Amino acid sequence: MAANRPELILASASPRRLALLNQIGVEPEHLVPAQIDETPEKNELPRKLAQRLADQKAQTAAHKARALGLPGNAVVLGADTVVAVGRRILPKAETLDEAAMCLKLLSGRAHRVFTGLALLTPSGALRRRLVESRIRFKRLSAREIEAYLSSAEWRDKAGGYAIQGIAGAFVMKLQGSYSGVVGLPLYETAGLLQSAGYPVSFNWLNPAGPAI
């Protein structure tokens, strides 16, 4: 490990976010999932919700890390993704009915995906980024919706779908960050980590390179 390099705490147990970090050669030293209430506040806009939840996840994980006795020089990364049609925030689908509602609403129209990032530094400074992407779905047939629901890929996914999976076949157009839609915008994440003294490229020096 590089001299004085801070450790990284990821405020999530999401295999998607961990895989995205691994893609750029980053392996968090600690995973500290932050369980928070993700209910939108009254009249809260989608972009505000994504950033607020990312902030809360980073702060909650930092508090848990202190209680667990983890290193005080660590940086804590939190993220949250919100899918919206206009001002309407779609749920992270937990039931078939929720997923079906999302797919019918998204069918044949454009929507936005907001991913908020929050990085808490050892000094207590909170650095933020918010990434917005626009996606247009094809018009889905009743048979396609039924088949997708049977896959269960939608479970616990914002907007009831996973772009990195089967639902990639529904996407006609994407403007923005693909990795952000998956759950962690890599360009912005790397910038935040570098700005906090976490050298993202350190592991690239390994002749084997990052895992693919």
C-alpha cells in the first residue's frame, strides 16, 4: 500500500457497486452497509433525494465504522440511484406489482436516472457529485413485460430494471453515464477519490492489472 494512502470504506453491500469499483482497479478495504430510511420527503425532487440519500449513507457508515474501531484515516464512499419520470420518483421494486407498474410507465418513453455520490474525508469534509442520465425505452409488449417480471432481475432495482442485465435490450438511447445508471458513475467516483488522496491508479501498477 502506498505511504499515507487512506483506506476506503464503501457504504454499501451492493455487488454492482463493488464490481464497478473493481473494474477501475479499486478494492475497498471495508464494506460497511448503511441501512437508512429511503422514503422521499414531501415534494422532494428526484435529484435532491439521490444526493440526500448518498450523503446519509456516507455519514451513517462513518458512524458505524468508528463504532467498529476501523481506521480513522479512511475515506467513506456513499451512493444512491433514483429513477424518475418527470418529477415522479419510481420505487426500488420489491414486489411484482411495483415492478410491473414501473415497466408499464417506462415503456415507450424517456426517463432520468440520478446517482448521487458522497465522499466523507478523514477531516469530516463531505464532497459530492450528482450525475444525471437520460434513457429512452422501446415500447414494451405485454409479453415482454411478463417475461421480464418472471426473470426476477427487477428485484430491489430502482425503477424496476437493471440496465446491465436483460433490460439492456429495452434501451433505445442513453445520454449520460452508463456506469452511473448501473449504480456508480466511474469518472466522477475516481475524481472524488483522487481529490481525497486515494490514488485510484495505484493498483494499475500491478503488471497483472485490474481484474476484468
